[in-house]
Amino acid sequence: MPNTEQIRFQTNVCYVESQGILKTPESTLKLNLSEQYILSYLIDNYGKPVTKDELLNVGWPDRIVTEASLFQVIRALRVKLNEEKKR
């Protein structure tokens, strides 16, 4: 049976890492690979500082991208997680 562990955020959004989806009472959103990699890394390193370089390496393994790509993914995750302000 596949692992269907869910992580519930304060915004009442659940992340199902094994499926790469965010679930709300109203919808299910599929995350792209970079969003999945970065969100999982942030969860695994909760409470620890992480650098932009770490997130760039995690989000785009074996590729070189600009910080703009990282900022775009962080913004998309905030929207999908229903965050109203930066935390």
C-alpha cells in the first residue's frame, strides 16, 4: 500500500508528499516537481535556516537556474498553501 501520510498546515491545506498534491476542502492541486522538491526540503528542515543556494540545488537538480525561478516557486507555493502573508 502506498504511503499516504499527510502534513496539515495552519492554513488547513494538506500536503500528500507521495502524490505531490495539496488538498483543501474545496480542491486538489498538483505541484510541479520543483515545487514538490522545495516544499519537501523545507518540511524536512523545519526550524533550520536554509540558503537560497540549497533551495536552488534541491529544486532544480543538475540544472542552473536564476533566483527568479526560486522566487516564482516560493510565490506559487504561498498561493497554493493559502498564505495571506509571509511567515
